[in-house]
Amino acid sequence: MKSTPADRTDDRDDDVLAPPPIDLLPWHATACDRLSGAVAAGRLPHGLLLQGPAGVGKERFASALAAALCCSGRGARVEACGQCPECALSRAGNHPDVHWVRPLEEKKTIGVDQVRDVCEHLAMTSMRSGHRVAIVTPADRLTVQAQNALLKTLEEPAPRTVIVLVTARPSALLATLRSRCQRVEVARPVPAVAARWLAEALGRPASPRLLALAGGAPLKAVGLAPHFDELERQMIALLDALLGDRIDVTRAAADMQGEGLLARLDWLENWLGTALQRAAGVGDETALTIRAGSPLQRATSELNITAAFQVLDRLREARRLLEGSASAPLVVETVLLELRAAVRPR
Ligand SMILES: [Zn+2]
């Protein structure tokens, strides 16, 4: 299967559920506390930059925040009461004062017309009592023109309006736009909190490897869960064959193509990380189960550490290249060539 541009973007917030729930997730408390402090002091800014890695629930946080700002029954804390008529509208995903702005279907970017539309809505007087909120996600997909239009609105904001920019890549935004927004960091939960939440979400205890593969981001782990066992089995077999010289780099790269390419690259990065931790004598808890005496097991124990770090850099570069128009098989081949060199005894 050919990889489509949509598969290639791992910055996409895979953490939204529709209609968006209005409750915070357990690890959102710190960010919520900070905002509550600002609101209590009458310092809620008109622009918020909600940032954090993919899969920590940034859109969920934005949704809960919008519901709280529209809620007519909340206390000092910026958290929706869940009981009032406003909350009922928010929960159903059709509160008239909450506007979501996303890339239009089949488009990669958020255009200036979309931004002008939503800014017009924000400028209108609300029939309801709360704030008017626009949530732009992923904000790093805004065109420069669209960012400038937002900037103009933020320079002369209508009263009781908030624009929430959601992104895993804040550096992709214009510095002028960022400087108009207050940053709110949605961080990863500590592993114990993540594991507890994940087990509840999946209805069974999850492998620590799954959470590690998701980079500690619980919603990303939920998305990976259905394919995790298969991915693990496939990648172990593939690396074993490559390192045991049963298949060549071209064939291995071809086997990695398709819809799950990014997940397979994530897996490689995670495996290398685990192998490096093992070389440093730590991190056994989430170690892979690899057949003793297999080429992969030998490779893991004979890792060239300097070269392995270079492969990690190469993997990050590969993701950037894949977002552009680079040939996916060639990019993966380059990674695998270096990987093979890094795990071969010299
Ligand atoms: Zn309410």
C-alpha cells in the first residue's frame, strides 16, 4: 500500500474524539491550575498557545477549556460544571460560541478564508453569557497569510473572546503570532498515571512497551494498541532477517512501506533507544522480548553506541524528509544501511 501524505504527518493530533468530551484528563490538572490562576486574576489572554507532544490530549484540553469558558455554572477553577445548559451544548459538540478550525478535507493547510470566517464569528455579539472561543488545530498548518490574519485579530480582540492555537510544533508558527499568545504546556503524564489511565481505556493492563512506543503519550498509545502486537512481531522478524543477511536492505525497506510506515519508524527508534539503555545498564523494564541467540539479540548486545546515536539522528531526519516529497523507500533504505552498520561488530 502506498503511503499517503496524511499517513506521514505524525504531528496530527490523533487525540481528538468527536464530539469532543468536555472533561479534563487526569494529567491536565497542572495546566488547568495555571489557567485558573490567570482567570482568577482577571488575566485570561485573548490568545493561547496550547502546546505539547502528539497524543497527550491537547485537543481534549482545548475542548474542556472552551466548555469551561462557556459554562454558566463553574466556580473559580476553569473547569466546566457539566450540569448547566451551556455544558449540555458543549458536550453535544454544538455550542454556538465554540468554533473549531481544522484543515479542510483533502487539504494540508488552514487557509486565510477559514481564519477570516471564524474571526467574523468571534466579533459578533453572543446571545449567550460566556466567552466566544475559536480552536485552531493543528495550528502549525496555518498558512503565513492565515497567521497574519489571526495576528490582526489578536491585536484588536473583541471582548470576551479567546483564540486557542493547538500544536505539537510551536516553532512552525510566526514569532509575532507566538508572542501574542500565552503558552500553555500540556505535558506527558508520569508513567504510573499514564499506565493506569491506559489500562482503564483499553480495559486491560497494557504492555509498558506500548506506552514507551507512544513516547509516553497515552492517547497515542490507545491509537497504537490494536496494531501493537502485530507491529512488534513484524519488526522483530524483519530486523532479524536483515541482520542475519536473509534479506537485503532494499527488500527490508520495501517491507516497511505502506500505511504503518511512521509507526514502524517509531518502533525502530524505540528499539534503538531500548538497546542503548540496555548498553548503559538501565531500562530493562520495557526491554524487548527477543529470541536468545538471534541476530537481533546479538545486535542488541554488540551495539556501536556512537553509530547508534547517528542512526537516531537519521531517523529524525527521515521523518522530515517524508513530510516533503522524498522517496519513502530510498529514505528508509538509508536509515537501514546505517542501522546495519551500527549493529555489526567492527
Ligand atoms: Zn456548566
